[in-house]
Amino acid sequence: MKAIVRKTAGAILVLILVVWQGCGVEAVRSNRRAQVYLEHDQYELAKQELEKSVTLDFENPATHYWLAKCFEALNETTKAEWEYALAVRFNPASDLFQMSYIKFLNDNGKQKESQRATKLFLEHKEGAMRDFLRLGEAFIAENMDKQGLMAYFAAAKVEPKNVIPLLTVADYFASKGDTDKEAEYRVEAFKINPYYPGLAKWLGEHGLRVDVPEPPDYPPRPTELEKELFELEL
């Protein structure tokens, strides 16, 4: 009896695997057909293929991403937002999915939600300082300046002793003609590293004086006599 149960269970498992693999193959085919339609701006047909794929492989983030693109092109914004959110949910580490979702929210009048999504993204993102700086540049290139600054400040948190992120923020404000903010962040950078090339000169040319903290007073080095007496005490 036990042998029959084991054989039956094994047969069911094999059947499940075969069905699952078949669904996976069909999902891939639907995605490929959708890509062809997208290349020809046939968003309605692409949407139909991607919806088939989703029913077969719901947790594929790329499918949700492209489905969001279709809904966005078809002006179905509520569905597009939902699909972007699912793409991010199933692959939160993807900069492409995260930025697309953030941009969609921003472009559709949901700036607060966009900034909130940016905050969550940056808090959980792993990477070097330069990765966050590049992300900030990408945000600003898409006219998302607040999100870009958030990424620059995240870069500063990754390497708090490096002045590059603060100088990048200063350059941003300089490009906007905000000289007060530019000076503020150059001063902050100077406090971190007063020896950074050209920084002291810039502050001096703009009439800004910043007091550099004096190095701590270290006790004088012991004399040879003091060393010998100290060794006798050991």
C-alpha cells in the first residue's frame, strides 16, 4: 500500500513539473511575441500577450514592467501604476524598474508618492558612492531634481568623509543660479576636508571664512631618561 502511495505521489510530482515547465515555455513565447508587437508600437496586441504570460508566470517582474509600459501607452494609468508596483515588488533591486515606477508617479502628478518611493528605494539600495551619484544624475536628467538630490545625499551617507557628493550638490545649485546654497554646501565640504584642491581658494575668492579646527594637543614625547625609568617600573 505504501509503495502504491509513493508511486502515485511521484507521478503527481512529475505531472506538476511537466505542467509547470509547459507553462514556463508558453509564458516565454508570449513575452517574445509581445516584444515583437512593442517594436511596432502595437500596444494592444502586446498587452494581450503579456496578460497571457502573467497568468502563467505571475512573479516575473519583467512581464509586469512591460505590461505597465503598455498600459501607460494606452493611457490606462491606474493599471500601469499597479503593474510598475508589481515589477518593483518582485525585483526591488532593479534600478530600471525602480526609476520607471518613480518617474511614472512623478509624471502623473504624484510627486509625494514618487519621493516616498525614492526614499524607500535609496534606503534599501546597496552600492558604492559613485553608484548613487550616477543614480542622482539619471534622476535629474529626467527632470526629477528632488529625487536626484536625495540620491546625492544618499551617496554622502555611504562615504561621509568624502567631499565629492557635497560638491556635486553645490555644483547642482550653481547650475540653478542659487549661489547661497552653492556656498553652503562648499562650506560643508570644506569642514570635512579643508585640503581638497581648489576648495579653500574658492571660498577665499567669494569672501567666505571658515575656521578650521586646530589639531589636538598631543603630550610631548618622553625623553630617553623618562623611557628608562618607565621600563624599570614594568
